[in-house]
Amino acid sequence: MCVFNGHRWRHYGLLTGPLGSHILGIAADPRDGSVFICSENGLSIYMPRGCGTKSVLYRTVHANTLRASPMILGRWRYISRLEGLPANPDCVTFNRKGKAFVGTLCGGLAESRYPYTNWRIIRGPWHTSTTITPTGYGLPSNAINCLLVGHGKLYVGTDRGLAISTDNGKSFRYERGMDYAAKVLGLWHPLAGFKSPPNAFLVHLLPGDHITCLARGIHGNLWLGTWRNGYAKINTRTGKIIQSQFLPGFSRLDGYVSQLAAVPDGSLLVARYGSGLSELKLSKPKGLAGAAPIQKHKRARGARYAGARSGIYFPQPAKPPRFLLLPDFSHALYRGTLQALHIRYPYARFLRNDWRTQGDWTARYGREYGILCAAHFNLSFHVSSPDYAENVDAVCGPHHHTHFESLREWEYRADTDNPKSLYIPGLGYRRQTNWDDRGEAYSATFQGPDLWLRVLLKKADIYRLSLYFFNKDGHAGSDRQRDWLVEVYPLLPAYRRAMTRPILSAMAFPNNPAALRWCRWAMAATPLAATRVVNFWNPVYTRFAIAGPGQYMVRIVRGSSINTEICGIFIDKADAPRTQFDVQAMPCLWGVNYRAPEIPISYSPNANIAAAMSLWRAARCAFGSLGFTARWSARLLAYRDAVANKAPAALLARWRWKLDIWTQRDRKVFDTNMNKAFRAMLKQWKGLKQFMAKNHELQPNSGELGKGETAHG
């Protein structure tokens, strides 16, 4: 997170600010100016001083039993799933009574009052097929995109319309967009007898189902932006909707609206994904004819600027945790360890997204099993040997226009030095490749085809399943519209035989009644675990904990996106080392044993670092429902404490490895080891000169060895 104090910028990272690195939303509480920051690890709250006195939130929190909590570090407070907040909050707003509303990527809506210790979760139906009416009651979806409190109401923008509450979140009614009927008709099994309403009815609905942003206008007007269909103005008193295409100048603008802001002088600021910012001069509302222009703030010279230069107006960095407070996590971690003893198949739980590793996966992912989709001369690159106990297959879903739809292997760049593309040890460079479901051949309202992944685990243990996504062309056109749900289902024993055909044959579903029955059940059931992948121009590893032995089906839901894609699939034990494969060199590295640094045996920590190490060890086996919510926060606070107490570089490097934190030195170490592995492969490769003479694209660029940029469609 970066803060501007009127003169310069200051950065707040994992050690000094939020507990997460991928910031999804920021909002200030109008009551006291407390800043709520949404990230992949929950809420981070900065509690400033207001007018020389402590803020309301600061007084409230420190007056109760939370005073000694390790989740309050100076003026920073952290709220995660350990306090009952759903994963991946992405927007937040407040009402006048001090209640906070937090929207999540796919976990519904959460609400709580001061001091935000008890959260009430409001959820809607999971599947699209359950919301088939243009209006109704309740939340229409769990995928929350934006929130707004205004005109005495709470507005919730989702991917299935706009929900409105007039009683502070106790009840909702929703309105959908003009494309809702086409989505119902595009279902795999549409509602019997359903007919699309006439256009005369549809034009009075919202311009689109997928609401991206909300803005409060003057005189009771509400502005909303959509994913594809521009924006609209709603008169909250009469309910009249004015579509963007009916207003002067609107139809010429791009339909993907990411943010809106209504200015008091009557103009509207429109931010469009990939198309910049536009200002529309609307008709001046009544009552503003004699209004004076907005006066710019006159900044005093001298003391004000001196204060800005000295940084006293910047937020205070988070204080390192005191080692006496770190054991406060022990109870949750201990209970999580006990729960882990009783975890059995089927079990799946969303862990946490990794936004920092990018294409440098080697040795951090795939020690048990890994596959780089379509990465090796039009074939997929298997990281591990085929005799491992895990396996992953993929196929397009059952809903097609034709008799069957084959999975497509796509090569976007055959040779690239883009660090967001996965590195390929067997080739010595990076390629941008993926599997996709050919969704671009279908309309945006068609349900599917989707990507289905069958995950086979043969041993009784807890595994980490990681899926790598990168929207490599997501800055223009319809390629920007990729917003997927990732769902995990158990593959029940009665259907396993029907779903185990070779995955690239594209024949897993046709003429297979048992497989089709299972798919129909899964597309109506609640998944064991789920998450959402959206706005991933910066690539992400979406990670789940799953228990074996058994089989799972992972469904990557296209929704209204152009298509679904996946670049890599990796399976690891939940916490290494546990097997011989975790301590030996990976087969793809040709004897170079690149793994997490070891702590010197002779190291004798002081009391502070010893407490941090004890907390780290306690989090290692805490895989129960409580453990999964507490272990990463506990480990990050332990890392903060170790940095503050100047722990050895080897200890910090090992913990960064486990926490997915990268420094420039870590990247250099990665490049060095990949180059060593590539040279080791060349030395052991007989007939290398003849092979390279026929394959000119085999040019190393893992780091300092070289680089290239060749595009292939």
C-alpha cells in the first residue's frame, strides 16, 4: 500500500503495514477516519489520531480484552478468518450507526459493529441456475464486487445484479440486468417452459447483470457501472433507470466500466478498464445554477510543508510484535493440530492466494506432482516422474454446442523472458502456454463449457493443490473479461470408473450416462471449497488443502467470461519435508538440490527469536479449520519479530520461502540455480548438438543465460 501526504509517497509493505500484499479495496470510516484495507489475508485497519485525540476505534479496541492481542500492533489492527471474517474481502463500506459491511470475492457479505469482533455472514445461492427471476429477495450471488451506503439504503453490486437493503442489511431485494433471460436459456438444463420476456420489459432492467462499481449522485440519483454494458443512472425515489446508451455521449464509450465518481458540479468521471478516464459534462441539476465553484485548498507555506517533508503526517508503521504476545496464537494452532488428526477424505479447504511467486515456481511447487500445461513442444511438461502417487487429468465440461468439445492446448509465446510466465526447466527458458475450454466459440450467456480437473491422491495425507492462472492478454477487448469461480467437489466412488478415461481424448462425457449424472449433481451441489479468480494480469497461485486418499473434481467455471484457461497444476504435501522427494533434488533439476535454506545447527537464538521459532513450529501441523485460518498470520508475525530482532539471514530466507515473500536476492538465487540445472542437463544430454540444430527455439533464458521473444498463436 502507498500513501501520499500532499508532498510525496511512502510505501507500507508486509513488515510495516497490511498483512497482505494484494490490496483489493480501501475505505475510510467516516466516524473517525480509521482506514480499512482489504487484502488476501483479511482486513488491516489503521487507527489514526483525530484532532489530537485518539480515534473512536482506537479507544474502543484498547478498552476491552483485545488490548493484549498480537493482532494489534501499535495503531494497526488485523482481522482475519480467525475472527470469523470470510476469505478474500474486496470492498468495505459503513453506515451512520457505525456498522461495517465487508464484501468478499465469493464468500458473501459480512457485517459487524465496533469493535468488529463478531461477524454476521449473509450468503446467497451458489449456482446460477437457482436465480432465474428478474427480481427477488435475498442476495442474488456470493460474488460481491462493490458496496455503497447512500440515500438511507445499502447497495450491493454482484455478478448477478444489484441487491438493495432498506434495513441495514437485515433483508435484501435484488434487481437483475437485461441479459438475465439469455443466461437462463443458456443453462445446461434450462427451466422447463421458460421463455424470454419481450424487449419492452427487458429495457427497463439494469443494463447488465455484472455490476462493477457504484457511485452516489446528487438529488437521490445512483450511478452504477457494468462489466460489458456501460453504466446507468437510477432515480432512487422513483426507481426509473436511465440506460447509458440513451444519454448523449455515452454510447461512444467502452462498455467495461471499472469506477465511477459523480462530481457536485454535475459532471461524471468514468474510469474504463484499458480505456482511461473520461469526464462527461451532464446537464446541470437544479439548485446548482448559482453555486460557487469548488475552492482548492490553500496550502500554507513553512510549517505545513515542513511537516510533510519530515513525514509526521504519514501513518505510523506497524510495530513488531512483542515475543510475550506471540503465544496468544497457540490455542488456535493447538486446536488446529488436533483437528488435523481427524481429517479424512473428502476434505477440501481454501488456503490463501500467492500473488508474489509468479513464474518462479520451481522447487516451491510441484515436489509431489506438477504439470505445465502445453509447455513442452505442444505437450504438457510433467514436473515429477510418472510413478508418483498423484495424478491430474483435464477435460472440457459436458455442456457443448456439438457432440463433444475437445480441450485446447494453446501456445501464446514460444519463448519469453516475462517473469509472469512459468519457467520450464527442461528447456531452460519460459513459455506462455495454457489449456483452455474454447469458450470464445460460445456466447457470454452460455453456461460452460468450463474446465474440469480430476485430481487423484493415492496416499492418506493432507496435500496442497495449487492452480496457476495468468491473464496474459487481459488489457484489451473481451480478453479483459475473465472472472472465474474455482470449485472443488468429491468424485464419489460410484462415478470414479466413469470419469477415469484419458483426459485429452475429449470423450469423458459423451455417451457416458454415469459421468453426466455426476456432473449434473455437481453443478447443483455446494462445493467443498471454492474461490474466485479475477483481475489476474498479475498472476496468482490459487491454493487448496485436500485430503487423500481419494479423487476430486475441480471445476473452473467460465461464468460470463470469454473462456477459461489454466497454466499450471501442482500438488505438494501440506508442509514439507515429509517424504524423500521433499529433501532430494527435483528430477527436473538434474541433480541441483534447490530448496529452502537450512538453519545452522549451531545457532542459539535469544529469547525473542526463540519465541518466534516456537510459534513457527506450532503452526507447522495446524491443518484443522482453526489452524488454516491462523497459521499464516501467526507465521508472518513471527517473521516480523525475527526481522526486528535481526535474526540470521538463513532463518529469514527459509521463512520467506515458506511465506512466499521474495527479495531481489531471492530472485538472483533462483536464477543461479536454474542456470546450474540447465548446464547440468546439457552435460548429460547425448546428441545435444544434433537436437539443437533441428530445434532453434531451444535457447536458455532462465536468468543471465539469454532471452528471447517469439510469439506463436
